[in-house]
Amino acid sequence: FNIIQLFLVIVFIMNDSRLLKLNAMNVLYVYPRGNGEIVLGNFLGKLFAFTMITCISFVISTVINLVLYPKSFEFSYYFFYWTTLTLPALICFLGISYFVMRFIHHQGLSMLILFLVLGGGTWWGDDFLHGMLDPCARHVPNMFSDFIGHVNLGNYLFQRVFFILIGFAFLVLSIISYPRIPNHIQVYKKYLSITCVL
């Protein structure tokens, strides 16, 4: 699901890049909100849309598991894997995609870079430093056991929090390159400070 989600995120973000092209109507796009609020609102809207897609896939999986394996079904695992596996990957994909789209300003080149960076990290990052660069955590142990619970939970959560912070850091960096004059001059220093902390 995370790999399918990767393709969907790139297509959705590249579709938004058409809205940022300069034309004669740009003088009418005056907002009282700052660039950070616009980017955050757009990000939360996409996050909500992908969460709805995830919920639909969870409902389908739940029905299949209830029909085929009713005695071994446990709903709490779905919530655990959504918060620790799917959501960090989604935040990472969205944050890096926003940054690349705002920094490159070319739809085809941005899509190529995103597929190379995010796809390359997903396919080849699992072998480097024990999966540290794999946003989908394909080879990081993340299975539950009936006897001992989750295997290696601390390292697994550390790896997932790493990708949440990376996603938010790139999202904040994308605010700086937003093609609109900011409401306050000092906002660049504030966003750079937040990025460095993340």
C-alpha cells in the first residue's frame, strides 16, 4: 500500500504544480493568510484525502479477514500499522514532494527527481544502514508475535519517527520557496530555525 501511495502522492502533487504557473490571474490571488498557512492547509487536505483512501483499504482488508480468519482478527493492529507504518511514509512522501515541486518549478523534472529519490530510497534504501533510508520500512522487522509482542519495537519506532521529522522538515522548507511574497520579512529565519530543529 505504501508503494501505491508513493505513486499517488507524486501524481497529486504534480497536478498541483499547474496551479503555481504564472498567468494574468495571479494579481487576483491575494490572501490574508501567510504562506505557511496556505502550505499547511494544502498539506492537511492531502493528508486527510490519503487517510480516507487508507480507511477504505482497511475496511476491505477487515472484511476479508473477518470472513476468512475471524478468530485471529485483531483491529488494534490496523491502527498500530496505520500510525507507525503508513502515516510516517505518507508524511515523508508529501513533505519531500512539496519541497521538490516548489524548488524545481518544472513538472517533468520534478516528477523524475521524486521517482528517483523516493522510489530509489524505497527500493535500494532498505539495504543501506539497516533500512534507515527506506521510508516504507520494507525490511525493518515490524511483526507482532503472540508470545513476545512486537519484535524490536524501539528501533522500529525510532526509524518511523525519523521519517516523520524528515517529512515535516521538507514541508517547512517548501514554505520558504513558495512563489508568493511572505506577509512578514522575518518568516524565512523562523522557518529555517524550525527546519534545523527538525
